[in-house]
Amino acid sequence: MPNTRITRTLSLAAVSGLVAASVVACAPAEGAGDTITVGTLRAQPHLYTPYFYDQFAPEGKSFEIVLFDSSSDVKNAVVSGSVDLGVTGAPSVLAGLADGQDVKIIASSADGGSRIVGAPDITDPQDLAGKTIGYPMGASQEILLKLTLENLGIDPDNDVTLVNLPFSEMANAYTSGQIDAMSSAEIGPSVAIDAGAVDIVSPYDTPVGEVNIVLAATGEFVAEEPELAQEVVDTHIQASEYMAENPEEWSAGLVEDFGMDAAVADLAIQNVTPRWELDDDYQAQVAALAEQMLAFGQISEGVDTSAALDPTFVVASTVND
């Protein structure tokens, strides 16, 4: 695995204190030996791309990974300047824009990473009616679940019992019998499958598709540091392609860095597609995600997704030609 330096943090406040104590300025410094800080989430296979960055880092630069517990924390760290960039959930960026924050998607990062799984006696998706289903309120998995239920003719408000649970508690809630099924992000669904759960229905058959994880930066960062932004996107593209082509290293890294069970890691990464493109189809899916976030009350204002997406750097990149 690459020798990427890792800073483990418990909260945004902790990382802000750490950066203030150890770094003269949060903005990228000038000159050789620069360190670029990238926020991401701990122990989640679909947010693992930064761990491959140092293999493809520009000459004289290195990457420092700063770990957070939620996509909102990653996005807030980007906006505040506590980190230079962040690998985070697309919904967190859209929510930030709806709140008037300066944040943009400058590359995609991973599709998928969501599953709707449940007890093996749920042999048909229609069997979800009457069941207790765990979901994470405010996340894309809430939208995917509710759209999927509606597509099945199941009323999310009346035909099922929905239980809001943190990602970290979802698998335990299933194995302890508190819920019959879940709509969640990895690795919880794979942990449940390893314990006997089954895939019930694909969460991806909606206009949102598989859109999930992105590379985010502020508009100020890309305007003031366009060459550095291009270097980071070039690095991200190469790391994404390498991770897709070397799933055994990806899985081994999850085991080594986070103590993940190897079988669970292997299962989870089969449900994730590393990517970097911001093509027309992807932009349409992000727009659909923004529309559904507004419809389901996750944001109070509509978002102009043309302002949310800046494909400048993926279009200009030549590393994958």
C-alpha cells in the first residue's frame, strides 16, 4: 500500500485544532515539498481513493489524509479551509450549495456503494410491505429507498415502518433483529450479507442511478490555484483507474488500514465502481439527485447543478489519453 500519511480525527473541531496547531496556513503553500490535505471518511470502501494518491502525486508534492465520520463533516472542512479538498458524498455538496456555501464537484469519485438488503425470508421485493426498514435520514440511501418503494407500489409513509439509524449501527440493528431490512451504504450491507442477509432489490433503478461519491473543492480554491487543482484531478484520475484495475490492493488496504474483515471488504468493493468522469449522463443524474433532495425535504432551496459541477479539470486532463 502507498505510504500515505494519515491523520485520524474524531470531529471537525478536532481537525480544525490540529491544523491550526501544526500548519501555518490551510491554503496550499508554494514550492517543492508541498502537502495537500484531503478529507475522506474512515473505513468506507467507496471513499478509499485518496489512499492511492501518493503513487501518482506530482513531483515535489504529497498528500495527507484527514479522516472524518460523516460526509457533512468532510464538506464543512473543505468549505472552512481545514482541508484543501474532500472526497465526500454528492448530497453533502448539494446541501452545502443550497445553504449558500462555496463548494463544487470537480470530479466524480465512486458510483454505487448502496444496497437494500434484508432477511432471507424476504424473497420478493413486494415482501417489504409491512416490514421494518432501517435507513439513514438525509443521505442518498433514504432517497433511493423511498423511490424504490414507490416504484414497487409500496407507500413509504404507510406501508412500511422506517427507522432512522446511523450507518455505523445499521448492521447491528439487523443482526439483533431490530429491523427486517436496510437501505444503507457499505460496509453495513456487506456485514449483514456475511451474517445471512440477502439482496432484495437494486437501489439503482431510479433517475438518480448510482451517483454517490465525488471530489469536492471550493470555488475559491479552483480560481486561485487552477494549476494545483489540475494536478490533484490528474492524480485522482490515475488513482481511480488504478484502484479499479487492482481490487486486491483496494481490499487489502481496507483490511490493513481499518481492520476490516477480508470477506466483507471483498464483497463491499464488488458494489462500488471507482470513477472520475463528469459526462452528460452523470450531470443529469446529479440534477435528478438535487431534485429528489428538494422533493424529500433534504434541502429547502433548489440547487443549480450547473453551478455545482465544474468539469474544467477532468476535461483538460491528459493523463488518461
